[in-house]
Amino acid sequence: MIPIAPQIGFDRFIRLDWVAAALKVRAGLASLDELNELLDAAGLGKEAKAKTRTKLNALTLEPRTDLADLIDRGVNLFKGADNAGEHAAFAWGAAIASYPYFGKVAEFTGRLTSIQGDCAVSEIHRRISEVYGDREVTKRATQAVIQTQANWGAIERVEKGKRLVRLQPRSLKNDKRVAWLVEAALHYQGKAISLATLQSLAVIYPFMLDRQLGYLMSNSPMLEVRSEGPSHQFVVLRSAI
């Protein structure tokens, strides 16, 4: 039996201001016409615009049924956001929860840049091809995610796009937003996450969770902190218990 490569899903460059505009539409603060005007101003053709809208639907406007509550709570938490860092936190959480492919590229990027602060794009392609297959569509999708991560302020592309430099992580000060981002990461991981590793979790590498995470996770209605032995604590989704 020939194994089937996992579905890619996220294969287009998505600008942060598009996600921010879609968030406002979902929150009732803007109209679809305003979002469409923004996409038109970007010079997208009919097909490109339709595919971009499909991604924005999944991220914000029309999320999957199993993620609708997560996205709606994220919209409520971030609808008052007034800077790119806050918009990026919402976009990132929505993307890793909705699109495992985006999450996998983000995870590899986070891991490979964790030591020296940079990595070769070819290394990310190699790691992704081991999971999704060495296909042209995989290469294009990976480039789209990398370009999106750069636009969202996580990395900078240097050496004619051949290397990535990790930018300074953004600090999240709002406890509810931190808990929401961790919840999104748990949807991506599909399993418990050690409390000790949360602050260095590769998939959310652009954000600094400089909070009392044990206390914060324990007080979240959506998360549960469990103990395994005297020193190991981990976080899970309450719905997964």
C-alpha cells in the first residue's frame, strides 16, 4: 500500500493586514466590502483573491466547526488590538490551530533558529519533505508559509531569501491572550505539553510568554494542569480530558 502524504492546506502568502481586516469583519467592526477592497488594492487576480478568501475564511471568517469556539474567543480577545504584534498573535494562533502545515513549518523554523538565531531555508525544506514528501507543491507551500511568517514579523529573509533570521520575540502581557495562544498550540500538537517547555515551545517561537504560566494555565477555563510524578506537570485541553 502506497502511503498518502499529509494534506498541505496552507499554500498561499497571507498578509497580516488581511487577517486583521478579517478579524474586524468577524467582530462586526468592519464590512466584507472593506476586506474585499483591501484585497483588490493588493492587485490579486480573481482566482488568487478567491483562494486568499478561502484561507481567511478558515482563519477567521468561517472557521471549522471544531475550531469555531476557539476562533470566536480569539476574535473577542483581540478585536481591540491596535498594533501588529497583537494582530500577529491572533493570526499565529488561528493559523497553527487551523492549518497543521503552517504549524509544522513554524515548528521547524522555531527549532532550527533556536540556537544561533538563524537557519538555511533549505534545512526547513528538507525537514518538511521528510513529512509531506519531496514534491513541488510542498516546496511552494513552504515558501508561502515562510513569506507569511516574515510578513507577520517573526523572521527576516536574508542572503536573497536563502537564510532566515529570527526576530526579537514579542512579549504577550495579557493573561487571557497568552492562555488562548497556548490553547491554539495544544490544538496543533494534539497532545499534552510539558509546562516546563511552554516558554520555549518551537511552534510559537515569535512570542515571549513571560508570565507565571503554571498559575495562568490553572486559572484558564479551557486548560488543565496535570501532574505526573512529583516534578512533571503538563497542560492539556479540558475537552481532551
